Amino acid sequence: MDQVSSLLSFFSMLAGSLSPNTAENLGVLLRGAILSWRERTVTACIASAWPWYRKHWTAYENTVRKAKINAFPMARALFGAAIKLIPNNIPLLFIIDETLVRRYGPWVAGLGIHRDAVRSSKGRMVTTPGHKWVTLALGIRLDSYRTLALPIFCILYTCKKKAKRNKADKVYRRHRTVGELSLILLRIVAGWAKNRPFILSGDGAYGTHELADALNPNGAHPVLRRGLLISRLHKQAALYGEPVYGGAGRPPKVGKRLDTPDKRSKSIRAKWKRKAVAWYGGMRKTVKLLSGDGLWYKCGCSATRIRWVVVRDPDGKKPDEVFFSTGHNLAPAQIIEFFVSRWALETTFQEVRRHLGLETMRNWSRTAIGRSVPMLLGLYSMLVVQYFKAYAKPVGTWSRHAWYVKRWATFSDLMVMARCEVLREGISLTSAKNAREFLFGQASRSLGNTVPHAMRRAA
């Protein structure tokens, strides 16, 4: 098996716009974030990356809090590396969603009281203090593998009303909704796609008239005219037919009011079709589909032609759900499969929490908070891209277990390979002759009491 290429060289390609000192300090923190088995605080990352630890700990602390770091070139370089894994004849799949990073403290900047989707249910809403990050990810699907969501860019959402116990200054001068922030992210990342068509998949929070108005061939933003939106639709959504101009007055934008998707699904003349579609968990499920077209309109926005799809469980165990797409040329089964692919971003959030310690950071300043979470999400994407670049056919590169058959490599396997690569790099820093002195003597002088006493005695 070929050796994985150096993660440091891949990081240096992404960090080309940084100064040498900042890139060196971030490289130390990057190694520590990969090697650490506990929190991802600055001190924990330094302790895990002690062979590369050369400066005072405040130098690494100030890197996150004070250094001049421009995230746009790094995110663009990461997106350029990830887009090479997708053939040119396949439209790009953008997945957007928000995640809650639970944080506590009166001086934590940008802290708000948000709905905790994990702890809430239909009959009970649980609120938790923390940061809500709107994340735009690139979905990739290679060979027979499941869809993977690689976070590219994220932005912090703040509540309209400041929390009573929070004493920190405001992060933004004015409040922006989730839809407005998602439109900003999409305009930035879509401009890097070099005229490639794309599809944006999001849950019901992003099924708005504003996003649908922007993602159509006649939208106000030229960079978004080659994109489509797929999201949820209300069962009682107001849909209209084509406008008919009578020759007098202002031409109408919409025509006659059509039946709602809920009313069409309850009609005895509804023509349902059975179709096997890609479902959650990498499975296929047979569902009943009912589709139709219409103009979706709200005052202040242009009338957008959409195709809606009602999904019904043949067993009758789950209620009907309605989805829509601004691309009326897509088949109903394709709309459902693109929406199901949205769940890959939820899996990404779970893996970043479990393996990269997303909620274990303790920074509180505005600058440090605005960098730490995007860096951890970007580290996830960097590890995945590096893995698929190193292994063109990654069959047999993951761990084997006797109690079940693993069909694909998980992120835990990627973390094992990354840790081996970093440790291999640390061992090769010096020759075999000086390895004992480097690992024990020099580390003891640099870190003092942070190196266990037994290791210093062994040296």
C-alpha cells in the first residue's frame, strides 16, 4: 500500500496566503488537533504536538486570536482541491444546514439562546446557549460510496435579541436571517465553481421565496442563475398557473390559482407512481410519488416555476411529505434523492464533534471564535480530500472487524491514517542516531513538567 502524502504539504498549499510564522504556528496546532484524544483547546493541541513545540505557548494562542488570517484564499484552495474529485459532466451538489455548538459563559462573543434540535421533539422545545453556524458543504459521491459532505465555508448566525446574561459586544452591526446568510455563502462559493451548474439542497428553513427567486434562470444574481434549489414545501403552498394577458392594464405575474399539493394528494383521481429511490442509510426504498408543476409567488419576489413532489409511504406508517425543485426538468425520483443526500452534512457534524472535538474549545474572543470552528470543519474536509487523493481506489484501506462487514471507510479510519502520517513525520525529523535525544532530552527541556517523569528517567 502506498504511503499517504504529507498532510503538511497539502496544508501549505491551502495556506499560501499566510505569513511564514503564522503558517508554522498553524501547522503545529493542526498536528495537535489530529493527534489529540481530548479537548481541542490551544494548550491541548500544543501538548499533543510537543515534538514540534518550539515557541512560547502564547505565540500559538495569539495565532488564533490576533494573527492576520484571511479565510477566503484558504477556503477557495480547499474548494479547488475538492472539486477535482467530481467529473466535469456532473453538476455540483451543495448542501446547506446549520449546527449548534453548545457554549456557556457571560463573556463569550456571539452567544445566543437557540433551539437544540437534538434534545427537542415535536411536543417539547429545548433551548441551549451556544453558537449557530450556517455551513455550506460540497457533496461528493465516489464509486459505490455514500455521499460525503465536505464543509467549505461557514458563517456565524446571531440572534436578533441579545441574551440577557451575555456581556460581550455584538458580533454584527445588524441582524441577518438564516436565508440571508445562506445566500451570501452561496454567492461566494458559486463564484469559485467556474460556470459549472450546481444544485443546492437544504431543509425547510431554506425553502424560501427569496432563495427560490435567486436560484432560477432569471434571478437577480448572475452567478446563481445556473443553480437549482431543492427543499421542503408546505402542504398548503399557494401555486398558480401561467398568466394570461388580456391586453389592458399591467400584465399579471401569475394566472389562476391551482390546487395545493395536499388537496391533489387527497383526490381520488391522483395518479400515484411507485418508485425505488435512494434512501437514508445507503438503502433503497420503494415509495409512492405524485408530482406537478406550478408558479410559486409571493409579493416582492418574482413568480418562480417549481416542480413539487408528494412522497407517500406505501405502508402508511409515516405522513406525506412535500418537496420542490426550481428545476422543473428534474424527475420526481431525482428530487427525492438529492434531498436525501442532504443528510450527509448531519453525519459530518456528528463526526467532527466525536473525532475533532467541535464542542471542546474554550475560546471566548470574537476573532478566536470566528476562526476555531471553521478551521475544525475545514480540517475534516482536508482529511477527506487528502485520503481520496492518496487512494484512487480505496478498497481495503479501512479497518476490519469480525462482528460486521464494513462496506466503506469511515472518518475514524481516516483519522487513524492521518495520525500515522503525522507520527511518521515526527519520527523522521531527526536521524535514527539522534532520535533518542530528540524524543526525550530535547522534549524534556522544551516542555519541562509536561513530559512524564518516567519518560525523562528512561532518557
